[in-house]
Amino acid sequence: MSLTLPKHNPLYVAVIFNVILDFLSEPFTCYDNDSDIVQIQTPQDEGRRALAALAQTCRMFSEPSLNCLWCKLDSLQPLLRCVFTKEELVSLPRTGKLRSPSLAERSIIERHSLRIQELEVWEDESIFWLDFSDFVLPNLKVLNWTLIYDPDSVAFIRPLLGPSPKLVAFNLSLNMETEDEDELDDDEELTSFLKTLPSSLCPAVKVVSFDMHRNRRGTESIIPHISRAVCSFDKVDRFAIRSPVDDITLRHLIMCPQFTQLLLSARQSQIEDLSLTRSDTPFPGAKKISLFGLDLGSITGLLRSEGQMFSSTEFHLDVSPTSQLTLSFLTALASRPRRSSLQSIILDRARANTHASSWWLEEPGDAQQELLDDHYILSRHTLQPLVFFHDPCELSIDLKNPISLNDEELVDLVRGWPSLRFLRLVSGNGLSTKHLTLRGLILLVAACPKLERVDLCVDAREVPSSGVGMDARSATVKVLEFPGSPINDPRLVAKFLSKHFPFIILVLGPPYKWEPYAEEWVQVRDEMYRIKKDKNMLSNVT
């Protein structure tokens, strides 16, 4: 906050005001996992409006309110609205260009730009409608730049990148789609820009997310320039690389001890060509690693029993592994040094395009291998190495493999994890012969009292009424998701969940409307809303 006051005097008006500003600046709550290391969370619209009103209340409130209002922007549009009329902005699609601002208007823009510390710019942004060639953000610390590449985009990003010594994190995502092969081979603007990274433009940067996507022809011509730029960031400790790089650069990324956080997408053949020996220790300084596009065997080959002290791991596979391969991986991951350090384990099936700007989970209709035989079933025996971890906070396994666990086996698996906050175990191809029930869900929250979100495939066709351990209630669980979970009576399930999870915010079923039982789980959600509303009305009356 802009006001720094003694902590021992909490009744200062300014201190209380800062607490209010912090509340109004709270970003949107999101329960989705996000692997990006450069993230900008802006205040909600209601908070923005309140901050703007406070800034106009009095001089004492103005400065701190404006600092909060302008600190984090997900667009440059607010700057334009300070000096251009609504009619001028509405006419943009027709004219394609704004008039040049006057000296007084430019002074307004520059005054507010001093407050901007985090900025997100997307394609067809306002920056292209105004001449910002000499526009700088002197206090910018985080820049997230996502654009469809054209010759002008690089010219616009140069002044925003620096040479500000305060810029510590940026994400550069350029999607360069063109049919002109000559343009790809002779792209002086882009290659010149890459050569300036990072010494000239962002010498102090510590966090980088680097994504260059070439579509169709010409990818190979730009790889050397991207690789050189990647290797030039000698001060970076958190790196996300979603771009084709050469083998030398890939080895540098994997073996470099300075990276504490690394998000990497690579081709399977590249990892094999590295020919790493057991004496080589990949990711020697990393605390968090996220790998995309590899099979579980290759990932297992990158794990060592010494010299790797991860606190968080994310592995997004392009093929579903066999149960034996999964067992070998979990055994290697649960080596003694990592048992106490590893707090988050994410293992899922995702398509990874190493030349693209994003990864996505498989959509309906994708060709999938039939995973119905014993070679792919994840049983209690397959998941046994998980019990060796010392109280992790997050476990997510969604490999499209069938999961064969009953209620007691699940509870036994997580019994030693009282600090577990997020659990996701999703079974592919529906329920196995041995499966979880709503009873197991209640036993689970009793064993893990800090759970906040649970995603499980359960058989909800029978609702337990009473029994040993069935009196547990969770005050912490806010989100429940039941993909692929059969159900008979939505109202009875809603009553059961409302009883055991009184502070629930969201209940989700299958993600697609055409999936079996999707409509029934929507009914559960609506019924729980009704129950909660009736309870609140009754409480207000009494």
C-alpha cells in the first residue's frame, strides 16, 4: 500500500483505510489450476467502482485509492477513456485510428501511467489505435503481452519493456501465422527484437514466460533466435518456455541450477536425444516443475533419488500410462528426499503442442485408447507409493485411466495427510467394479479436516443415512465436483451434501451437457441453493 504506518497502532484512520482498500482490491476467486508463472489478478468490477468513488471523495483518500485502482490493469483501455470521448472510442472499428492526444491529454496519460505496476495486453488492443512509440511505464513490474504477431507488434512492445530497472516479470506470447514464406525467412523486426533480450530491454527481469508460435512453414528459421534469447536470461529464476528450442537450449533449461520454477514443453524425441546419464541431475535447483508433452517413462527417467527437492510437480501427459508405468513413476517420485518436501502432485492427461501458445485437456470426440483391461487400471497397489509422502496439500490424478478404489482404500491412502486441501481422483471410462461412494466422501473429510475442494468419481445412486463415521461435517470444503458419477435422486443427494457440507459454494457434475447424469447434477446444485436460501430466510426470521 502507498501508506506506511506503524503496525503497533492499528486504530490509525489511515491504517483502517488501507485495510478497506486491500479488501476492495481483492481479485476474482478462481478454483481452476493454472500453470502459468506470470499471472495478473485484477480487482472485481465492484471493487474498481468503489475505488474510483473513494478517489473522488477527498484529497486524503485520492492518492491511495488511485494507486490501488491503477496498480493492476488487464487492458490499456482505462488510459484511453481518460482523454477520449465515448463517441471517439465507439467509432474506432470504423476509423481504425485515434487522433493524436494533445499535450494536456498526454500529461494525464503519463500521470496515471506512473501508478501502473502490472499490465496485461491482448490482441486488437487499444495500443494499436494510438501512437505509443514514446510511451513508457516507469514503474511497471509485470507485463503479460499476448498478441497475434504482425510487424507492428514488436515495435509497440519495445517501449513497454524498458529499459526500466523495475520490470521483474513478463510473459511474451506471439502467435505468428502467415502463408508468406519469404516473410518468415527474412523477419528482421522479430530477429532484431530477440537479439535485444534481455540486456537492453529488461536487464532486471527475474520471471519470464516465453511463447513463440509459428504456424505452418518457417518454424525452423526462427528457432536459433528463440534459443539464443532463452539462454540470455542469466538472472531469471522462474522460467516458462512454450516454444521450439534447439537441443543445446533444452539441455541448458533442464540442467541449469538457477531455475527455482520451470515450466517446459518438449518433444519426446528431444529428451531421448539428450542422452542423460544417472550422474546427471536434471532440475537441480527447481522447487516447482511443470512438464508437458512427454510420456511417463521419460519423466521417470528424469527423476533422481538425490539432488531434487521439489515442492510442487505438474506432469501433463499426451498418452495414458499403464498401471505398471504409473507404479514405477510414483515409486521414483516418492524417493526419500522428496517425501517431506513435495506438497503438490498433479498428474493428468493433456495434449501438449510444443509449438503452440497453450495446452488443453482432451475434448469430447478425441480418439482415446480403450482403457478397460488390467494393464491400465490404477488400483490401491498402483497408488501405494503415495502413502510415503509426508502430508502434502494437493493431489490431482486425472489420466483417463480407470481407478479401482473402495471407500476404505481411499481413506487409508490419505490418512496421514491432515493438511490436504485439494484432492482430485478422476476415473476414465466410468466407474470400476471397485469404486467410491458418498460414504467414502464423508470418511475422507473426517480424515482430512482441511480439505477445500474434492473432485471424485462416486456412485451416488445410494445415499447413506447413518453409520460409523457418518456424523462428520466439513466447515472448509467449498467446491465439490463429481465427473462421471451416476445418481438416482438429486433431491436426496442435495439434502445429504447440504447436511455434511454446510459452507459449500459450488457443486459440479459432468462438464458436458450431453454426458450421462449431467442434468441430474445440475438439479442437485439448484436444490442445494434452494436449501441454503430457505435456511438463511429462517435464520433471519428467528
